[in-house]
Amino acid sequence: MDFALTDDQKQLQEAARRFAHERLRPGYRQRELDGRFDRALVRAMGDLGLITPDLPEEYGGMGIDGLTAGLIIEQVGYGDIIVGYIPMLGSLCGQILARHGTPDMARDVLPKIARGETLVALGLTEPRGGSDAAHLILRARPDGNGYVLDGEKASISMANQADKVLVAARTGAESEGAHGVSMFLVDLTAKGVTRSAYNDLGSKAVGRGSIWFDGVRVEAEERVGPEGKGFTQVMQGFDYSRAMIALKCLGSAQASLDETWPYTVERQAFDRPIAQYQGVTFPLVEFDTQIQAARLLCYRALWLRDRGLPHTAEAAMCKWWAPRLAVDTIHQCILTHGHLGYSMDLPHQQRLRDVMGLEIGDGTAQVSKMIVARERVGRVSVQYAWKK
């Protein structure tokens, strides 16, 4: 197995690293206070090709592979894990639109996403639960040459600053489960759309909230793909986004580690640097090791995807492990900094709160582990849960 990166991969990784260090890290704390993204910053990301680099060139991307896109989002996560939502959702929604949207829809929307002019949210989760995504209530009823949407989407990332939302809605009977779900691209300025913001523990700049659809009219051309195929479209995309989420979590944890190692040399206790105490350095060594291992697992999941090989289990492993590992790593960095680490003046506390949200979003650890078990022994591993 070759672990070497190509020259092109190194150049894109370095471009993302420079952007993260020069543009993202300095404003990390201020973006939390602002509670939203600076659109000029988003457009700057688009100018560098950092939002949807994996889309075909005809749609504003660079046509790169998933592994290279992962290298980019890891660097973005290093600078600001919350800004990492922009390329993550851009790629996830962009891939769905490129594969299943109409040619006119793809030509109109995708270049705007790539340039940072349009933010698209994913509307899947509903108030009664996110993991049981196949049993949605929000309905799209046929109405002439189109549909009318009624219902609520909850816990939607970028709900309060996205321009459009890719909505999963029920077009069939609830008894049909996943087979009765279709996808629609909805303009969030449309009549009948209202939004609310949550007061979250972290990830404040992402603007998580609810979106209500009260008699919202959408045309047939705004349906993405065939009727009844929406659930499959999203689930296929999750195998990709889970590895991307894991990498931006690892990027954030790596940032805290990189700030903590020098501190152990600078900080004196009992007339010597605390780096001389194994009780200080050994926990950092352990997390440094595990982050390296988790990073390689993410790279492998994306490598498998790029070759058209099964990678569902690997992606789910990335999703349950990396956010948990990032939480534990950043927590240890806080402890290593002692009383100073507990202060709001350092970024570790913000990173901790931000990565915690990704232990839930896009599938909890329990759901991810059920996916791995299903891939290993079949649906017998989750038969009771599915029957319920």
C-alpha cells in the first residue's frame, strides 16, 4: 500500500492549510460570537476551490477524488471545524444534485455552491427523531404540476443562513417507509417557509435550527430524482460525508494537540518543564497515536470509495470513533493546560463544545455501530430494531 501523496494532492493540501492558518484560525472565536458565517469568507473559500472540489469541472469543481477532498476538509477543520460544514454540506448536497437533479438544476445551482454564492442545507431530521430517518412525516402532496410541502424539519445545520434546502419529504404512505420518500430542492425565501434558531452548547456559527413548511409550493422540476428514491440518495451520500465529518473532527483535535505539546515545554513545575513528567506526556502520546490511526482509517474509507469498493462499514467506523476521540483528545489538552485550560480565553473549550455536536449529527455512535454490525453479519444484527 502506497501512503505517498501526489504532487497535486500536496499542493491542494498546502493551499487549504494556508487558508486555515491565515483566514480561519484568527477568526474562530469571533465567528462563534457572531453566530453565523461571513459570506465574504465563504466566497473566498469558493475562489480557492475549497467548497466542492470533488464536483465535475462543468459544475465549478475540480473533479478531484474523495480522498483529496478529505485532505482539504481536514485542514479546514484544523482552522475552524464549524467552517468545515460548508465544504461538507456543499459536497454532500452537491453530489446528490449532480447525480440525481435535472441538468438545468445542476447547471444553475452547483456553480453557485462551488463559488460560495449559495449555501444549501440538508433537511432530513424531524422533531420525533433523526436516526429513524426512513419514517418521515413531512409530506409533499401532489398539486397539479408540482407539490405542496407541509411539516417541520428539526436540527438542521445552517437552517438560519442557508439559501436553499434539500428536503426529504414523504410522497408515499408512511407504511412504505424509505420507499415513500422523495427529495426536493426548496428556496428558503419561498412563501410559507419560516425558520427558528437554537441556542446550542457549541457550533453556534453553523446556525442550527428548525424549518417549517406551511403550504409551500414546489414545482415538479424541483424534485431531485425519481419519486420515492430520495432516501436512497441521501444514504448513499452519508457513506461519504461520515468520513469527511470524521476528518474535520480530527483536524480540530490535532490543532489542540499542536498547541499543547509546546506548552508542556514552556510550563514549569517543580523547577522543570512539565514535559519531563510522564504523567503529562504519556496521555498526549496516546491521543497523538490514536489520531494518526483514525486519520488513516478515514483515508482508507475514501480510498475505497474512489475505487468503487464497499466502504459503508469503514465510513461508519470513522463516524463513531473520530468525534469521540476528538472529544477525549481536546479534553486532555484542557487538563494539560491546568487552570489556564479551563479558561474561555483559550480555544480548547470551544473546540470541545463544537466537536461534541458531531457525536450526534449525521448518525449517533450507536447507529454507526449498528451499521458496522449489519455489514458484518447482516440485518439479523438489528432485526429487533427494524421490526419496532
